[in-house]
Amino acid sequence: ARSYQSLAVTDPGFTAQGRLVFEALRSGSKDAPLPPIVMSPEGFPTVDPEWIPTGTPRSWIDGLRERLLATGEVTAVGSAQTMPFGTDWDTGYYIAASEDDFDPERQETVQLRSVTVGYFEAMGVRLLAGRTFTTNDDDAVSSPAVVNEEFVRRYFGDRNPVGASFFWGFPTVNFERPVPIIGVVADVKYTSFSEAAGPIFYSVSNPVRQNVAVATNNEDPMTVAALVTAAAAELDPSIPFEVQPLQAIVDSELLLHRLGLLLMVLFAAISLAMTAIGIYGVVAHSTNQRARELAVRTTLGATPEGITSLILSEGRFVALSGVGLGLVVAYIAGRAVSSRLYGVNPEDPMVLGAATVTVLGIAYVAYLVPALKARNTGARDVA
């Protein structure tokens, strides 16, 4: 439960409220015809290097932004190749903060996220330093980059990265084209709430697969859904898409974690119930087997309270031994599933303490019922 509560209050790095999102696959549309595919010298299919795209690649998203901003109901429009908590279409590349620190034997991979102008504003991603992309960056000779917090922590430490440059490439780093850093944004969780954000650098681009985000000041973002649909259809009616609130995607991601939590709680409750029934059955059977012994004790002067205390004291040793062994198993199992937990340490004393008290309580009740029945054993039970 604590893990889910931690996830529910986790900052994903963007603002879900007041946002609409949809995916527009422009490949094959009139604005983005399919490129010809040829075989590379290595024998792999690839885009024909001599192919020259027709039309203006960014005309569709620019036209959509222009139409929606003109309505006064929309505050920002942008798109990216990959949307948080969706299918990841971006690629990792090798990175080097400087040529002096580069080790070809230990190249590090960083995720490149392709976004358009207006993406950070449309998603509500916080700008921490510098600036985000503008239309001038689309035509820049040396395409600039915006990096996230983890990128700065890993490659620049306490230094200010804005104005500095880095290098990237594949299959090795290209040191002939330095990439200037123009801004730093907050870490965005793309895969899951529970996974820490890795280093990311954003490049301004207009990919064929556009995951569009639309921001509005309206409390219910679906109030502008008709405007978005009409504007997109006016630009290219051949592109199918379905508009949905960004908050719905976030809620769906949390729902997966919640369902997992409910299943674990259900299995835990079943396990505890089976444990209680098992302990009760064993103790009840053992007590019945000792009926003659308990009757003799009663005849010789043992009080009902003494009989009850005797059975409970024997159960106390068994319960404490079981809890001790269970704590060892819980510690080992907790480390094995630690990747599935968020904001909770599997070795947390409060968690282990609560589990210990719960198990001891169940064991006590399971022993108490047969013990209370045994206190009424009398001389009549002696053959």
C-alpha cells in the first residue's frame, strides 16, 4: 500500500491536467509519403540515401499549431516521437561530454528524444535553465539540444551545462559535430512511475510518427477536442487518430500498479487465512490427543487458566520460531522483488514490524481457540 501511495504522489515530470494527446501516423499521408526502401551494403533494409522528401516535413504540425492557437482556446501545441507511458519509438546513442573524457571501450548510451517546437510547453514539462526550442532551431546548422536533470547530474555535475556542448553518434561518437545545450528540463518518466529517469537529450525534429499534445486552460480538456479534430481533418483528413486526455493515460498507468497491489493484498489475505486455519487445525488435533493428560492435570489441581496458559506458552515458542524464520525469508524475498517496489525499502523496520505483529496476532488467535476449549477438560475425560 505504501508503494502505491508513493507512486500516486510521484511527479512524472509533466502536467497531465488540461492536456489532450493523440497519435498521428503521417507515414503514407499526402504530407509524408512513404520513402523507398533499399538494401544497404551490409545487407539490411534502409531508406534510399538518394531519396529526397517532397513537401515541407513540418508543415502539418506547424499548420495544426497555427490553427489551434488562433482559436484562443489552446495555449500550446507540440509533438514527439514518443509519449510518456506509451510505445517507445526513440533510440539510444553513444555520448561523450568531451573528447578528453571519451573511452571507446566504455561508451555510454543516452536516449535521444525527437520533439517539435512547443512540445515542452504543451506537456507542461518544467524548464529549469536556459530555453526550449524555437522555430529558428529547426533551420540551425548545428541542431541544439535540451537535456534533462539526470543528463546534467551524470555528465556535468555542478557545472552549468547551458552554453556547453557534447558529442553523440553511432556506432561511435562523432566528434566533428558538437551539439550545443540551450536548456535543461525536469526529468520525465517515460516508461513507468516506478522507474527512475535516465539521461536524455532532446533534439528538435518532425518525425513521421507524431504524438501530439495540446494544452488548454479549460478545466476539462475534452472541451477543445472538437476543435482539435476539425483542425487536423482540415490539414489532412487521411490521418486517423483518437483524442484522449493525458490524465487518462496517467490514470491507466497508476491503475496497473493498483491492480498489482490488489492482487498482492488478495494473495496475502488468502495466505494468512490458510496459515490461521492450518495452525488451528494442528493445535486442535494436538489438544484432543492430550485430552487424558489435561484431564489428569485438572484432577491434580490445575486450574482452567493454567491449562490455557500451558497451551499458549507452548504455542508462543512455535510462533516466535516461525516468525524468526519468516523474517529471514522476507528479507531475502524483499531484496528479490525490490525492483517492483517504489518509495518503500523492503528492509524497512516498520514494514517488517507490522508483518511480525500481524502474524503473531493470527498465531495467538489460532492457539487461543483450542486452548479455551481445553480448559473445560475434566476428570470425566480419563478412561
